[in-house]
Amino acid sequence: MSSVNTGLYRRTGGRVGGRLAGAPVCLLTTIGRKSGEPRTMPLLYLRDGADIVLVASKGGFSRHPQWYLNLLANPEVTVQIKRRRMDMRAEVADDSRKAELWPRLVEMYRQYDDYQARTDREIPVVICTPR
């Protein structure tokens, strides 16, 4: 998804760009680990109580997405869902938590299983918790 998608999402409060293939989309803002500048990316998400769950799939490519590397360097992030912006802290799910969440994530967006099969890297699941 592009900066055009991000702009449309922001301007319409998620009415445009708020879903992809039936799954909900949020805007994740991280701080660039090299630039120090805010970086915003539209991503699919799953709600788990007050937490927001993200998948660093990058379509099954061999490298992690930049947003994931950014939040490893600085886990303080902002998540926007529709017009609501939330300050959150991101943490990579451990193996047992990922195993618990993965079936729900695949139910939401079945391509995640295909992405994991396509790559040798373990696709991380990220849990964003309200600050």
C-alpha cells in the first residue's frame, strides 16, 4: 500500500482504505531508526482486547518490512483506526503467543499462511499495547 492509500485513509477517517480483502486496516506510525522521522504505513490488524495485533509479513519476502525494523529500534508507536489515534508500545509476540494468535490472523487474512510458506524467515507477530 502506498502513501496515496495513507493520505486517503487519513482524509476520510478510514472510510476509504479502511479494509483490504475484507480485513480491517489501520495506520501504524513508527519513528525511522535512521532518519528519526515519523513513518506511516497502512497495515491489516486484529483486535485482541485493548491490543492491536500486526503481522510483519511483507508478502512473504525474505526480509523484514522497514516498519518492523523501526519499531524494534523504538517500540513507541501510534496506531490510527478510523479517526482514533492511540499511543501504543509494540512488542514482538513470543512463540506461544504467536501460536495462539496465528489461527485468528489466518482466519482474518488467509494469505498469511501462504506468505509464511513462501519464506525461510519466521514472520513476526507484533502486539501493540496502549500506553
